[in-house]
Amino acid sequence: MKPLAQSLKNPKKRWVWMVALLVSAAPTWAAMLTVTNPADGGAGSLRALIASANSGDTIGFANGMTIRLTSGALVIKKRLIINAIDVGGAAIDGGGLTGADMPVFVITNSAIVDFFDLTVTNGANFLGSGVGGGIDVESGSLLLFGCTVSGNQSAASGGGIFCNTGATLFLENGCTVSGNFAYGEGGGIEVETGSSASILNSTVSGNTGQYGGGIFNGGSLILANSTVSGNNSSNYPGGGIFNAAPGFAALTNCTVSGNFAIGEGNGINNQYTMILNNCTISGNSGGIYGSLANMSGPTALMMTNTVIAGNVPSDLDGLYSGVNNLVGGDPKLAPLRNYGGALQTMVPLYGSPLIDAGTDSVTSFLTTDERGSPRRSGAHVDIGAAEAQFGSSSNPPLLKSIVRSGTNFFFFNFANVPNVDFTALMSTNPGAPLSNWTTLGAVLQVSPGSYQFLDAGATNGAEFYRVVSP
């Protein structure tokens, strides 16, 4: 250490030492490569650039294009970024050949890969491993940012994405995994034992698998500000999420709705350890199943500010621990739709038992709800993924127009401040208490500060309408 200490005291020696350090540490500058050829091969093609790129390079696109694969999967074995943001996105089409061994992408050799604004579609893996119809993350790490993985299928696991043991998967910023199919586990996403996946601000919907129609997790799974909806398990409970031993899953600000499977617990089938913070499990063909005590003793399902209600035939089969949750009963939630933000959610309606019923302690790590709206809007935090956003009594809604469409359809348009939740009510007696008015449903914000609701059952008789917040 003495020569180094001396050099730091001597300006000349210090200058020489710093230059030597910079020279020895100087990286090779990464290249920016551009796909100019939409064919699956030849100069300027994506396949050619993946092969010729150096580790750390970025591949962009000359324009938005669809590349249809004809020569097998695109295999990536190096640090690489494929970015289509500047051209509004690009699609990579696997060709969809039933019986073919052609996932769209294979990440291997411990590569670290980032995809931006790509659509990965029509991959079909029925030979070889039979996993990862769209993307097979064999090893390494894959980040999907604003990407879509849809219409892929596999003979075994991970119809959309397969994350192998030891690999890591990240989905962020509005990713969609939809319409994928697996004959085995994980119609949308398969997270193998010993692997990990983080899904943030994304949607997993309309996927089908025998176990875990949306997501099959045997490793470590984190979901935040995301929606799992409309998935189907064709052979076993767990239409939305199947959390298999020794899997660990943590969901925060998430909605699980409209999932279906044979049996019970088709929103979530939990076989090991799961944590739910401010989540909404509603509208599934069975809510959560299998949340029994694990081998170490504690209950395997731990919940805070979470609602499991409105599922048929049952909401929860098993044990749970936690505070300020609602299990069973009528949660008075709006149907799954877009009520602001990037994702579909289920907002509390007027008179919902979820409003102001949560514990405020979650604000230490939750500042917003699933939509990105303030997590605490009223007197207390709400239960569920969506926090009801209150309007001010000093600024009532302003009616703009009433539009009649057909015989019984009336559209009501009004203005207010942006991002407020309203419930539309109807009655034939304007003097009746609000609790006796008929709830038409949540009001949609069609543009910032502009709202619209529909009465599809209007008659020619005297009918009166009110909107309340929420």
C-alpha cells in the first residue's frame, strides 16, 4: 500500500496513477445496430445482427416492422438490448407451426437481455424441451419493458414464457402476457423451482394451461400493481395463479378476477407461502384454495387490506393470518374495467364495506394504488387494490349532455376534476334515501375531467339520476 499512499500525496504521481487506472478500466464502447431487413436472415436482419453483435450492444429498428421467423428460434447468448421504442414497437412472429420446435426467443449461456416494446407472438414449441412457446429463458436474466407476449403455445410448460431454474425474469411498464397456451403448467408464465420473476405494472390475461392458467410458480414470484384476469386452468384449480411448493409469492396492489378452472380456488391455488397486500380477489370461479399451514407451522397465507369476496362457489378454502381483510359477503365492487391508469381494476362503489376499512400502516411502503392514484384518499386506507378517489363536495359534477341511443339506452355526460371515482344511482322516487336508490355502477372517465355513464334499462317513465363520490 505504500507506493499508492505516496502517489496520492504527490501531485505528479497522483496524476500518472489516475491516468493508468482510467486506461486499464476503459470499456469497449457498445455499438448501436439497426435492423433494416424484415426478413429472417441476410444483411441487416435481426438474426444476423444478434449473431454479429458484441456483448453490450443495442439493436434498434429502422421502422416498425413484423419479422416472421422461418429458421428456428432466435438464440441469444450474450449481453444484449433489443429496443423498438423509437419506432413504436416491432413484432417477432414465430410462424406458429404446430409440431415445430420454434420458440421465438431462447435466452441461454447466462446472458443478460433487455427487450423494449417488442411483441413476441405465434411461437410454438412442441419438440425438444417443449417449454417456452414464446420465450424460453434457459439461463441468465431477461427484462421485458412495455412488451407483449401473446398467441404462443408449448407442449409442456410456459406457453408464453418459461423461466428455468436459476434464471431471472422481469416484466415492467405495461407488459401484457395474453392468449398463450400450455399443455402442461403455466399457460402464460412458468416460474421454475429455483428461479425468480418480478411482474410490475403488467397484465396476465386470457391464458390457458392444465395447472396455473395464468402463472405457475414454483420459485420466487413478486407481483405489484398488476392484474391477472380471464385465465383458464383446464385440469386443476388455479386458473389465475398456481403457487406450488416450494414456491413463494408476494402480491401487492394486484387484482385477480375472472379466472376459471375445474374445482375450487380458481383465482389462486396456493400450496405453499403467499403474502397479499391490498389485493382484490373477486369474480373468479372460486377465490383461493389450499391456503393451509405449511410444514414450518405458520399459516401459508398472510394478508393485509385484502378482499376475497364475490367469488362463486366459494371465496376461501383454508386458513389465513393478517389484519383488516374482508373475506366473503358483498364487496360492492365495480366490474373489471379501466377506471383510470393503465390497467383494468375493480373500484369500490357507493356503500362498499371496503372504503376506509384498511389499516393505514401500509402507507409506509404503499403510496399509490394499482392505478397509480393516492393510496389514502379518505379517512383511512381502503381494502383492495383500488383506492376510492373522493371528489370535493364544493365542486359538484356539471351535467354536459344526455344522449339517447335506441329505445332504452341513455348516456349521461358530466364534467368534474380528473381522476375522481363516481357511482351512478337511479330511482323513480327522488325523495328516497340514497340507500334505496338502484346502483347503476361506476362511472367511466372518458378523458381527463370528463365522465360518462349508461342506463341500459331506462324506460319512458319518470326516472331520476344522481352521481355520488365514490
